[in-house]
Amino acid sequence: MCRRVFLLFVLLLAGLLLVTRAGADARRAVPEALLEQARQDFDAAAVARLQRWQDLLANLAGAPEAEQLAAVNAFFNREVPFISDLKHWQQDDYWATPYDILTTAGADCEDYVIAKYYSLRQLGVDTAKLRITYVKAVRLNEAHMVLTYFPTPDAVPLVLDNLINIIAPASKRPDLVPVYSFNAEGMWLERLKGQGILMGNPNKLDLWTDLRVRMQAQGMDL
């Protein structure tokens, strides 16, 4: 009996240490140097948004992936208002880092996706489960970007979108027509179910490569 109690205590302690380590790793996803930079360059509201992001990742460390998806999706949809690239950055197409959108309080569709993708990767979600996905938004009649999550390789992916807060399977989003997707490991011609057709290397996308360089300079790595 004593041996079983001791083993249970050891297992509980090991689990606590893993959660504590995961929380520390998640906090490093938002480098302290960025918080210090924000204090110098932006107002208290901008710093507070970064701190809430840091706290979010620390609190989600070790949580079930479904909980992580819902919380990260809701956080960025709530914290950052939509502003077009042309209005916000005076460029037709600019992919901003999570630091950029939280400090300047503005993002368009791809910026939400990048922030969610980075956050979930830092929480330990496998890259293979996540895709940055170009779609046609039928009702808007324009190009759009969402984050898709594949719980299994052949599953219908779940869609994380700034247009709506509900995370739904792609089969329940007839307003979105998938075109192609990518992550840090590859590019795919999209289809409704499963992994799609492998097209090549995402580093051929100039905007993606430029984004990664800027994120590395900020202490974050996609």
C-alpha cells in the first residue's frame, strides 16, 4: 500500500514538473526583450496586450488541444481589430508578426492566422496538424486566409477564422472555397478532406520568407 502511494506521489510530482516546464516554455514564446521594447515604443495598452498573450500561452500549457485552439482563436479575434493592410501599413499586402499586430492594435486575415499558428506551435501542437490556408470567401467575393487544424491526417480540418468565432469543420463552411495551404514543412493544393496534393516548399513564398526573417529578429521562430 505504501509503495503504491509513493509511486502515485512520484507520478503526480512528475506531472506537475512537466506542466511547470511547459508553462515556462510558453512564456519564452513571448520574449521579455519584446515586452521591454514595447514599453519603450508603445503605450501601456500595447504592453498589456502582449502580457495578456504571454499569460494566455502560459495558462494553456499542457491543456487539451481543443481547449488551446478555442482559447487562441478567441484571444486574437477579441484583442485585435480588423484593419486592412493599405490603411494600417500603407501597403497592398503585408504579413505582420504577432508582436506587430498586438502593439499597433490592427490586423487583417493573414495576420490573425500567423499569430494563431505561431501561438499553437509554441504550445506544442504538431506542425503537421496546422495549415495556413488560402480560400475564396464566397459571400465577400474575395481572397481570404484561415488557419486549418487536422486532428488526424485524413480528417476534415477545423477552421479558425477571424470572420466568426466558432471553430467549425471545413465541411460546415460552404462560404469558404479552399485553394491552397502551407506550413513550415510544405505547400499543398487543397481539397475538402485530407492533406491535399503536395506542391513544394513554402520558402518560395516571398511574403512568408520575409515574415520569418522579421520574426527571428524579434526572437520568435515560425
